[in-house]
Amino acid sequence: MPAVLSAPDTRLREWTTAQARPRERLDYWVGAICEAFLEMDCSSSAADHFNGQLVHLPLQRLAVNRVQASTQDVYRTPAAIAKSKDQPFYLITQIEQPWLVKQGGRVLQLRPGDTVLVDAAQAYELHFPHSVTCLSVQMPRAWVGQWLQTVDLSHARVAHREQGWGAMLSALSLQLGRQPELALQMAPDWLEAQFGALLAASMEPVAHRNTSGSGDLRARAVALMQERRGETGWRADELAVQLQVSVRSLHRAFTAAGETVMGRWREERIAHACELLAQPRLAGLHMAEVGRRCGYADASHFGRDFQRVMGVTPQRWVRDRRGH
């Protein structure tokens, strides 16, 4: 059923109702949902002229899905749950139209940009009265447990688009929802860490009374980052092991200071790059070598991170510093 898109990475796949006859498109769509997601039922008032497209991109532990389709109602029933091997979570953000979620006796009226976390181990309903244009991120249950203290709830959780860290989670989801291929330009572990940190920050905010110890943990983490800033393949979970804390505690410490672990790690590496580029004796170093000494295995990744932090390319930064 799935067809490979003309993209630089064949992990990006597409299901589209254009492959089916008009009267068979809704049935095709239900099959696509079950293949790409999990067992669900779906109905639509636009069954006679239904259209849908699903773009799927697996990362390492997560999977990013962009869904565009006609109006529909999706049902996760007890019977479907019983037939499912896995019971993941789905982080869903509708891009253009209001919609609603029903789970555990609660009804959530959601606006475009609001982000909701739905547990596939519990029956739920998703109602899209207008149309569907959304990002749905599949998150394994064990992975969610690394980020949230409370995993099993009977109802869906929401991060509102204008409230605190929910605004950043919304921005990330909306951007990937509009251009899922952007995920191909990011390191999968980095992107997954961003989702995890923002999920924890927006849906389980840090209590102010607990932030004093977080500052000490953050200071120790930054010191260790500075020691390891020349290493490649760095991971937040390895840092947490060295600090003898959980990954969740590590990310919460940075969230309390208005930062993310990976964001601070990027800044430390780029600060080291600036130190190297400012040394006259190293003026002959190729930019790829500077990046390598700062932990970047890929020169283009180094260039993108440098420009993100400093606002200019490393070459321009050097020219401006030398007055050329």
C-alpha cells in the first residue's frame, strides 16, 4: 500500500486516497490508518468524496506523521485495544481547524495549535468537524515514562498554545506539521529530546518550590558539558548517568532555568568554536576541523548550529572579527 516519496531519505512514506476509486477511498483510508498507526474505526460525512493523505517518518523511538484529510470521526474502541500489540501515546496538534477529543469521560474543545497527549491504551474519540491537517507524533509508552512522572491517566492531557512551554511545543509541532521533511535535517535523538523536554515542561510543570536543587544540578551539568564539548555522539541520557540522576530530572533542571539540555549543549559547543576561531595560530584550520574539535561529525550540522546561535555563518563571524 505505501508509496515512497521522492525525498532524500526513503524513510519518508506516503499513503494517499488518490490511489483508490472514489467510493472506496474511505475504506482505503481506514486501512491506511490501521497500517500506519494502530487499530481504529473511522467514519465521515464526506464518505462519497473523501480525500486523505498521510506522510509518515520514523525517527529512532518516535514517529512523525502529517495527516491531511476530509472531515472525520475517529474511534479507538475496547475491541481495537484488545487486538493491538502495542499501546503507545499520540501527541496530536491540529494546524488549521478546531476539533475535540473525548477520553475518560472528559471532552476537550481544542483550537489550532493546542497540543494533546492521547493514551492508546484507553478508549477515545477524535472529532474533526471541518477537516484534518495535523501532526501526530507516535510515542512508545516506555519512552513517555522517561519524561512524565505520571504515565497512566484515564484522560487526555493538553498543552495550550499560548501557555508557558505549551507555546514552544505548539511551535515545534506546527512547523513539523506544515513541513514534516524538516525532520530529515535534524539528528533524530536531538529532535526526540526536544519533544520529551517540552512534553514534560508543558504537561508536568516544575513546582517553584523545587527549583533550588535544580539550579545546582544544572550547574553541575553545564560543567560536565564544558568538559565533554569536544566529544561526538553525545547524548543527554549519558550525561544523566554521569550525574547520577534521571533523564527527566536533568531536563527539569534546565526547564526551571528557561533552557533545554540540548539547547545549552549547542551553546557550549559553539562557544568553544568561537574560542578556537579567535586564536590566530589556528587561522589555517578548515571549518570542518573546527567543527570536529567541537564534537560535530558533520560540517553542515556545525554550520547550521553556529548560525543558529551566533546569527551568522562561522566564515562570516571570522571575517567580521578580523575587520574584513
